[in-house]
Amino acid sequence: MSTIPPEAFARHDESPDDQFYLQPRLVTHIDTAAIAAVTQLYRELFPPVGPSWM
């Protein structure tokens, strides 16, 4: 089984979802290290100038 403690899955705001999403907000869903990893992956997989059809 997982060794991740249940509190690791706690939300910063435990209010009901319908109340939470009434206010539009800009949020980052992954941490800085994950953003860097995805950025590097994109650099490796996609051309720097984008597809030729653009």
C-alpha cells in the first residue's frame, strides 16, 4: 500500500466545491520542479518555432 499520509491529500480550502468555484481564480496545479520537467520535455519533443502550418 501507499506510504503517503492521508493529510497529503488535504486541500488548502476545504469548503464545498460549488462555493470554491464561484470565484474565478488562476492557480498552478503542479510545483516548480514539475513545471521545469514538463518544460524540458516539451523542448525535447516539439520544434522551437512550432508546427509549419502556423
